[in-house]
Amino acid sequence: MAGPDPTQLRHLIDRFPRPPDDDRADDLLDGAYGRMAGEWYDRLRSLADAYADGDALREELLVHAEGVPAFRLSDGAAPLPERRRRLTEAADELPEIAEAAAWYADLRSLLEDDPDDLTLVERALHDFGYAVAHGLFLGANAPETVVRRLRLAYRLVGVRIDDAASDGVERTTFTCPYRNLGAGRCGTRWLCHEKLDRVDDGYVTYLAERGIDYRRPRGCVGSEQCYSTVARESPERWWPKTPPAAVRES
């Protein structure tokens, strides 16, 4: 089964490097560290408990991890020198800042799929999606083109498109007829998100190789609808995703 071992996840969460008791980190990073250590971390712990009890999906943890409070280091592809300087100076003063970035990288690595951890069925579904993507997205090299093909694929398997929006990111909101398939035995959306979405992961792999960032279905918790997004691979840099050492080297 895809997803981290609950005990391993809990141990990692417990190793979160707390910020100093004073306000130095928040003053240097516009409060990002404090927000990360506050409500965001508390919610992460709650989700990890629910995941261990079988009441939350890996997907929910990953979405929450992606929404971590951030200290921006670039505006799109354009570096923000003053903010980069502030991060490196903060890291020189407070080792917890680099430790938090390393911890966050470990968290993302644990939550994101490792091909070696997939079952044979999950690997077959991923590889099937990757093979289909070669035909489905042939000649599609822009998000606008990719999303049109993607919506066609959704419709072909019975997914109802509820809304399509474009605001720098191509966003598709939809209702999936398979969301409760196997719910009685495996839990709501488990089969849909942790198994059938491996086909989407094949699309993700194919498109990432071509500089397209496809975020497969998200936002389904507590709603009948899900959404996915397609965009150019983002060059944005931000802490804690970007560690201070990477800023010094660039």
C-alpha cells in the first residue's frame, strides 16, 4: 500500500525542531516559523493521528504539508535578494532554521510516493498511466493544451467537470463517480485516491519530465468535489522548501 508507516511518520513529526522561545525567528522570517510551529504543526499532528487510525489518507497529509507557512525567496523566477540575505543571516544566528528546512524535506519525502514502495498493482497502474500519457499528451507542451486533453480523459472515464478556471494555473473542479467505490471495506475515497489515482501519477511523471506541473486530484476531503491543477513547473523558491545552504550556493 502506498503511504508512510504511521509509526515512522509519528517519530518524524515528534522530531520537529521548535523555534526559539523569543521572537527572533519570527522577526527575521516575517512570522513564518511561528505559524509553522503553531496551527500548521498542530493540524499535522491531528492528521497523523487520524491517518494511524485509518480515518485520513496520505493525500490529506500531503496537501497539508504543501500548505506550510512559507517565507518567499523569489517572485516567480526572479530572486528576492533582500529576503535571501535575511534567510541566510537568520540561519547563521539560529540553527533551528536550517534544521526545520531539513525536517520539512524529510516530511515531504516520506509523504510523497516512492516507486520502490508501490505494490505490483500500484506500479502497474502508474506504468499504465505513463504509457497512456505518451498518446494523450502528444504534442501538448503548454498547460492550456495539457488541461484540455486532461479534461477529455476525465470525461471519458465518467468524471463530471463542474468548473474550469484559469488564473495563471489551469484548475479543474470535478465530481468523480468512483469516490466512494469500496468505501464500506476500505474507507471513503481510499480506493479512489490511494489506488486508482496511481494512473494519474503516471501522468504526473510524464508531464514533469516535460516541465509541466500537474497536481493530481486534491481538495476532496469533506466535499463531493475534487480539483486538479496544471501549470508550468514553478521556479519559485521559499523556505522551508529551500534550505539556507541552497540560497548561499546560488
